[in-house]
Amino acid sequence: MTEAIGWVSSVILVLTIGKQVYKQWQEDSSEGVSKWLFVGQITASLGFTIYSWLVRNWVFVVTNSLMLLNGVLGLLIVLHHRRRARLRNG
């Protein structure tokens, strides 16, 4: 039962954050989203992934690895939108 709670919570967290990143991409806008949010998330997720691996907690290894991927994708989308806006504004 303990593992099930961990895995269900992991799925909910990853889907929630993934949906937000997808929404940024779908709406073609990152207005109001700080790149530092994703920089912090990437740094924390990388640290938590390493820690989780060292203590052999596989729920958190998977969760934090997926959160790391979400953070990288979110940051790339923000940077893409900012670069495109700069090009449009000359």
C-alpha cells in the first residue's frame, strides 16, 4: 500500500506539471513565466534524482527524473518564446 501511494502521487505530480508545460507550448506563450522557475526546478530535480538513486528510492528516482525532463522542456519553451519575441520586435 505504501508503494501504491507513492506511485499514484508521482503520477499526479508529473501529469500536473506536464500539463502546465504542454499548455505553454499549446498556447504559444510563456508570458509571465520566469525562466528562473525552471532553472530552480531543474537544479532541485537533478539533486533529488541523485539523492533518490543513492538511497535507492525508485518512486522518487522516477518522479524526479520526469520532473527534471519537465523542467528542461519548460525552460526550452520559455527561451524559444522569448527569442521569437525579440526577433519580432527587432
